[in-house]
Amino acid sequence: MDAWIYDAVRTPRGKARPDGSLAANTPQALVGALVDALETRGQDPRASQAMVLGCVGQIGDQGGNIALVSKLHSGVAEDAYAFTLNNYCVSGLTAIGHAATMIAGGAIDRALAGGVEMMSRVPFMGDNAGYYTDASFPKRSRYIPVVVAADRLAQAEDVSREQLDAVALASQVRTGQAEANPALIASRIAVGAAAAEECARPQTTAESLAAMPAAFAPLAATYAEALDGPIDHRHTIAHAPPVCDGAGLAVVGGAPSGGCKARARILAYAESGGDPQASLLAGFSAMDKALARAGLTLADMDRVEFMEAFAVTIAKFLRDRPADPAKVNVGGGHLAKGHPMGATGAILLSSLLDALDAADGRLGLVVATGAAGVGAAMVVERLA
């Protein structure tokens, strides 16, 4: 693919509550802070020809085409076009992938792409879509909250409570370790007083995880008509990524020239749909497509950022795929840091580039997955 990532930055993640570390900001202010940071880091973001942002809750403070609002707020070139997309939890990676596709096709030369989500301002399912409760859909196609799908997937795939606890603990431990490794947080940009991952719980222990009860049976009861029988609920609050605020933004462009340097080349990008009842498996399909398009395998990857959509996804990945756990989510993951839905894919890509830099690695993979069978994946090659 003839598209390069010149830089990619992210905010810390703040708790989605009124006193959260980012909650006093507007979504466009978060994006604007990242535009400023990209300029400080030697890019010329305001000369971009497009701004493409993922955002799931496109109402209220995130309505009105938040990409356009962010473009105007940030002072990006007036003739740059802007659009916002909602592809559920993979939106941020979809935005970057679509920008890369436009660049590879010759439509534009440079774009800002990423995502933003402020769940302190627009809560989960805050758009109140009719689809969420529409019983006219065939049972197999009805909406099921993603955490309910996660519990059902754990049951179907025989992912044990002990396996869920193990990956949740690893996410917390590695998140804490990353705070002491400047290379792993080099592209994380402080916003005001928010300079660290507010949702992380460094006091987490194996014992505290084992003592927590399964949490999501009451939610499943609300959607019982769309489910095929009872579920053995296994996920606790610790196995679900905290709701939070955050943003990620990348400068994507054509081949470097005139002394300009890029951080990485995009070797392949893929999206995938999937069984809406299995829900969280579409990221696996997208990963397989992206690796095949790049002519590479998991064993070739120096670092992997695999979205911890819920504990079952990362547990299944590590159990079923030939990935070296020491190379996966080395700086921690969503179970510790949180999941700002539309921003997640862009945040993971920025984290991947930092992880590659820290390891002096060459090849990296980012995988995102979401509700109702959506998935996206990208393979990149770091440039020395």
C-alpha cells in the first residue's frame, strides 16, 4: 500500500465521569491538542487536505460532524474536507485506513485521521439508536451489548474465568511498567493536568481479581429474547475495559520526499464483517486478511497491539494463535487503560509505533474488534 504514517499521537485516557481528568475539555479540544502536538513534533498538520475522525456517539457535544468541528477549532486548512464515521469500536482504525486508501489511490496527498470519544459527555449507547431494541430483526441479527456477547463467546470458546483473570492482571501490570519506560509513552500527549492513564488500577492482584463476581447477568436479562438460551456469565468489571475519554490522531501521507521523514509505512489494511452473534470475532478475520495481504505471518511481527475489547478476546488470541505473549500489548491494554470507543484504533496504532521504537523492531500489527461483527487490522513497517 502506498501510504505512510508520518506521526501518530494520543491523549492519556481519563475516567468518563464529571471529575475525570479530561472531562472539562470538549472533543474538539482533545483533537486540537493533538494537532498542536503534531506541529511541535515537526509535522505540518494544518496543511492537511482532509480530516477523518471516528466517533461512535455522534450526538450532543459530539454531533454536528465532529471532524468538521475539530477542523475548524484546530485551524486546519480551510479547503480541507472533513467527515466523521461510526464503525463502532474500530472507528479510529477505520478512519486511518480510509485515509490511507484515499492517499494510495491518489485522491489526496496528506490527511489527519484518527478518532475521539468523550464518554463523560456522551455515554455508551447514548445515541439511543432504534436498532438497539428493534425486535423486527431476525434473532441472529439483533443487537446484543458487546459485554453480553463477550460472556457468550467465553462460554462458546471455553475460555475459563482463570484465563480471564490472567490477562486482566497482565494488562494492569504492563500498564504500570510502561509508566516507567519513556519510550513506550513517547507519543502520549499530556492535555492540561491529564498526563497519565487515569483508569489504571495498579493495586490489582490475582487475589482481588479472583474475588470479584460476574457482573453482566442483569444486562443479559434485558436482551434475553435475542439470546439463544442461558449464558454462563464469567466477565467481571475487571474483565471489561473502563469507559473513558480520549483521542488519537495520525498524519498519513504519500511517499516521503524533500527530506520529510515518516515513522512507518502501511503494508496492508483490512476490514471484516462477521457473525453479529459471535460479535467479537471479526477482528480475527480482519487480522488474517491484513497479514495475507502483506504476505506475512504473526511470527514475523515484532510487536502486536491486539485490542482488549474484553478479556475473552485477548485470552482467545493468546491461546489460539501463534503469537509470542512477550510481543503483545507490551505497554498494557484496554483492560487497564480504558476504551474511548471511536478513538481506540488510533490510540492502538500510536501505541504500536512507540512499542516498535522501544524495541527497535521493524514489523507491527494492530487489531481492533467491536460489536455486531466489525473488525479492522493494519500491518506496518517501522522506518529507521
